Amino acid sequence: MVFAFLTVRWYAHLGPVVWTTTELKALLRQAVPLLAERTAANAIMELAGPLERTPVSSELG
């Protein structure tokens, strides 16, 4: 849960841009260079799920 919260905070700081999950994974790995590929992929999928299925995406832009 804590990582998900940090991922959402990180995403919110990216600004109002439409990103693909591939782009987000690359950006996250740039932000946290020691992050394993699989961990980055899991974090982005964890982020994308609620953004696709809940009203929170409209609040974030």
C-alpha cells in the first residue's frame, strides 16, 4: 500500500499529460534507477487499474 501511495504521488507530479503504461514504466525506472523491471511493471499496473476503473482519474486530469 505504501508503494502504491508513493506511485500515485509520483504520477500526480508528472503533470496533466496522457502517458502509456510503457512510458510510465520507463519514467519510473528513470526516477528510481535501482528498481527492478518487474517491480516497476507491477507498480505501474497497480497505478493504472484504479485510474481506469474509478472516478479518481477525472480528478487527476
